[in-house]
Amino acid sequence: MSSEVLVSKPQYDSRAATPGLLESEGAPLEPEAAPPLVIPGFRSAKYTPADWFSSYRSLLQQAGADRHSARSIQEESRVLCQKTENTTVKMQTNGSRLLGERLQDIHRWKSELQEHIGRLVADIEALQALKLRLEKALDATETPYAIAADNLTCRSRRLGPDLVRDCVEEELIKEVELIKSIQALLRRTIDQVSTQINLDRETKKTLEFDWSDKYEAYVLDTQCGRFSNKSTDTQHHVVSANMLHQVCNVPSWIKFTHTNINKARREEKSSHDLKELSEQVLLDTTKDLRVQCFNVDQAFLQRCAEQMEAKIQLEMHLKQTLEQIGAQERNIEALQKAIQDKDAPQRVTESRLYRRSLRPNMELCRDEPQMSLEKEARQINATLASLQQELSDARRSLSHLEETRMALEKDIMCKANTLFIEREKCMTQRKLYPTISTLSGY
């Protein structure tokens, strides 16, 4: 076996540093590499002194350069860390400030939305109560309509000349037409109130959705504002850190809420105007119905007074007519007795004239007794004729009086029937007329 040891020569950095330039110069020197020592027939692992010094100086120079580079990197790292720390703190502070301002904006808009939601809720409740009042007022008009219609029906049962289109009937017809027009007006007002309630509900629903979104956003931004570097519930969300392109911008966000609030204001104004209009409608309709009711009642009172006065006059004339009938009957009896009483004188006179007409010859003369008897006969005949004529007139007068009596009794019966209808039926029924509060929907 050969005694030669084969050892590979280690490679080293032959860069050497000059003792004076090791600390001052930053760039390392690269000296030329010494050629390896070759001993024929034997390979040695030892270096030459020049190699040792070269390797030593190169290592020192490399260490100095590395330290210089490290110090430069450390200084740059310190500056960069300080800069990035300041930037991060500034950005985080600015983000927290913007989150706070955003929370204030959301809170302001949310508070305004909540205020308008409360107003809409109050308007809806007020309109619902007003609608109930209008419906009650509409139902209350059925009573005066039934009263007026029944009054017209009852008055159609008047008899004879009392079946007349008087002021009462005209006022009742006006009342029926007024009630029909008021019912139509109340129905239109109820439809308007129902439509406004639906609009208010839709607007309230839109505001509630917007308020709910802002409430959720407020909660989320509040949580974001509470996050700090010491928070333990933070984690990485790389995807969420990217820019979101599907979201709206701030002007669109403001415009959306502003549009909803403007719509709420319009509906609030419409609700307020409709409430005032409905209140005025209830006030006017109630006033018109009560005024017309008063007019009808006054017409009834006036007509009843006229009927009562006419009935009293008729009864007085009936009494006088009955008295005249009795007097006329007694007069007829007196005339008949007077005519009968003239029968004996007439027989006496006629008998005397007949007997004297039997006188013979020259005794049959027109002496004073003859002339007196003839005059008496003519006077009795004239008296009987006048008595007969008077009797005929008296009987004719009695017949007229009887006809007048029947006409008076019939008219008095008509007046009594009319008074019964108007006072006992119509006016009694009109006492059931609804009060002002009932007609107003309370």
C-alpha cells in the first residue's frame, strides 16, 4: 500500500484587508489567488505563510464589510419600522376618526328616520281613528234618512185637501237630498283616508327597512370602532380587504335616505291636510244636518200651528153652523105652523065669500064687507105664498147648512188626522234624530 495521503486543498476566500484600510474602506479587496504548492510525489494539507496571511486578512475584511452592511440594514430597518409604525398609527387613527364620523352620520340619519317613523305611526293611528269616526258618522246618517223617508211616507196618508206639497214636504225632500249627498261625501272621504293609510304604511315600511339597515350598519361600525391592536377577537380577512365594486358611493347613500325622508314628509303633510279636511267635512256635515233638522222641525211646528188654528176655526164654524141648523129647523117649524095657522082664517074668509056669493039678485053687491073679505082673501093668499117661499128658502138654507156641516166635519177630521200624523208620528219620531256628537262620529 502506498504511503501517500491524498488530501484536497480547502478553498478559502483569498480576499485580504490592508491593516490601515480595514476600518475605513467599506468595499472589500479581492487579491489574486496564490498558486497552490505542488510537491512531486506528495500532496500536503499545509499552506504557505502568504496563504495564511491572505486568508486572515480576507476574513477580517469580509467581517468588516458584513458588519457595515448589517449596520446600514439595521438603520434602514429602524427608519422603515418607525415610518411604517407612524403611517400605520396615522392610518389607523384616521380610520377610527372616519368610523366615528360615519357613526355620527348614521346615528343622525337613523334618528331622523326613527322620528319620521314615529310621526307616520302617529298619523296612521290618527287616520285609523278618523276613519272609524267617518264610518260611525256615515252609519249615523241612516237614522235621519229613515226618519225623513218615514215622515214623507206618513204624510202621504193625509186626507183630502191636506194632501198638499207644503213647506214641510219641501224641507223633508231637501233633507233627504242633503243626507244622500252627505253620505256620498263621507264615502269618498273614507276612501281617501284608507288610501292615505296604505300610503303611510308603505312609506313607514320603507323607512323601517332603511332604519334597520342603518341600525345594523351602526352596530357593525361600532364594533369596528372598538377594535384595537390589543383586541383578541380580530383576525385576517384577506378577501374583505380588497376594494368592493358592487357597493354604492356616499352621495347615492345620502340620496337614498334623503329621498325616503322627503317621501315621508310628503305623506305626513298629506296626512295632516287630509285630517284637517276630514275634520272640516265632519263639522260641516253635522252642522248642515242639524240646520236642516231645525228647519224641518220649524216647518212642522209652523204647519201644526196652522193646522191647529184651522181646526179651531173649523170647529168654531161647525158650532155656529150647528146652532144655525137648529135655529133654521126651529124656523122651519115656525113657518110650517104659521102656514097651518093661516088655514082656518083662509077657510073662514073663503067660506064667507062663498056664502055671500049665494046672495040673490041685487043683494049680490060689492059692499064694504065684500071688498074687505076679498082683500082679506088676497092678503091671506099673499101671506101663504110668502110663507111658502120663506119655507122653501129655509129648507134650502137648512140643506146648505147640512152640507156645510158635513164639509166642516170632514175637514175637521182631515185636520185631526193631519195633526195626528205630524205631531204624534212625525214630530215624535224626529225626537230620535241623532245628536251632534253622534253625527260627528263619536
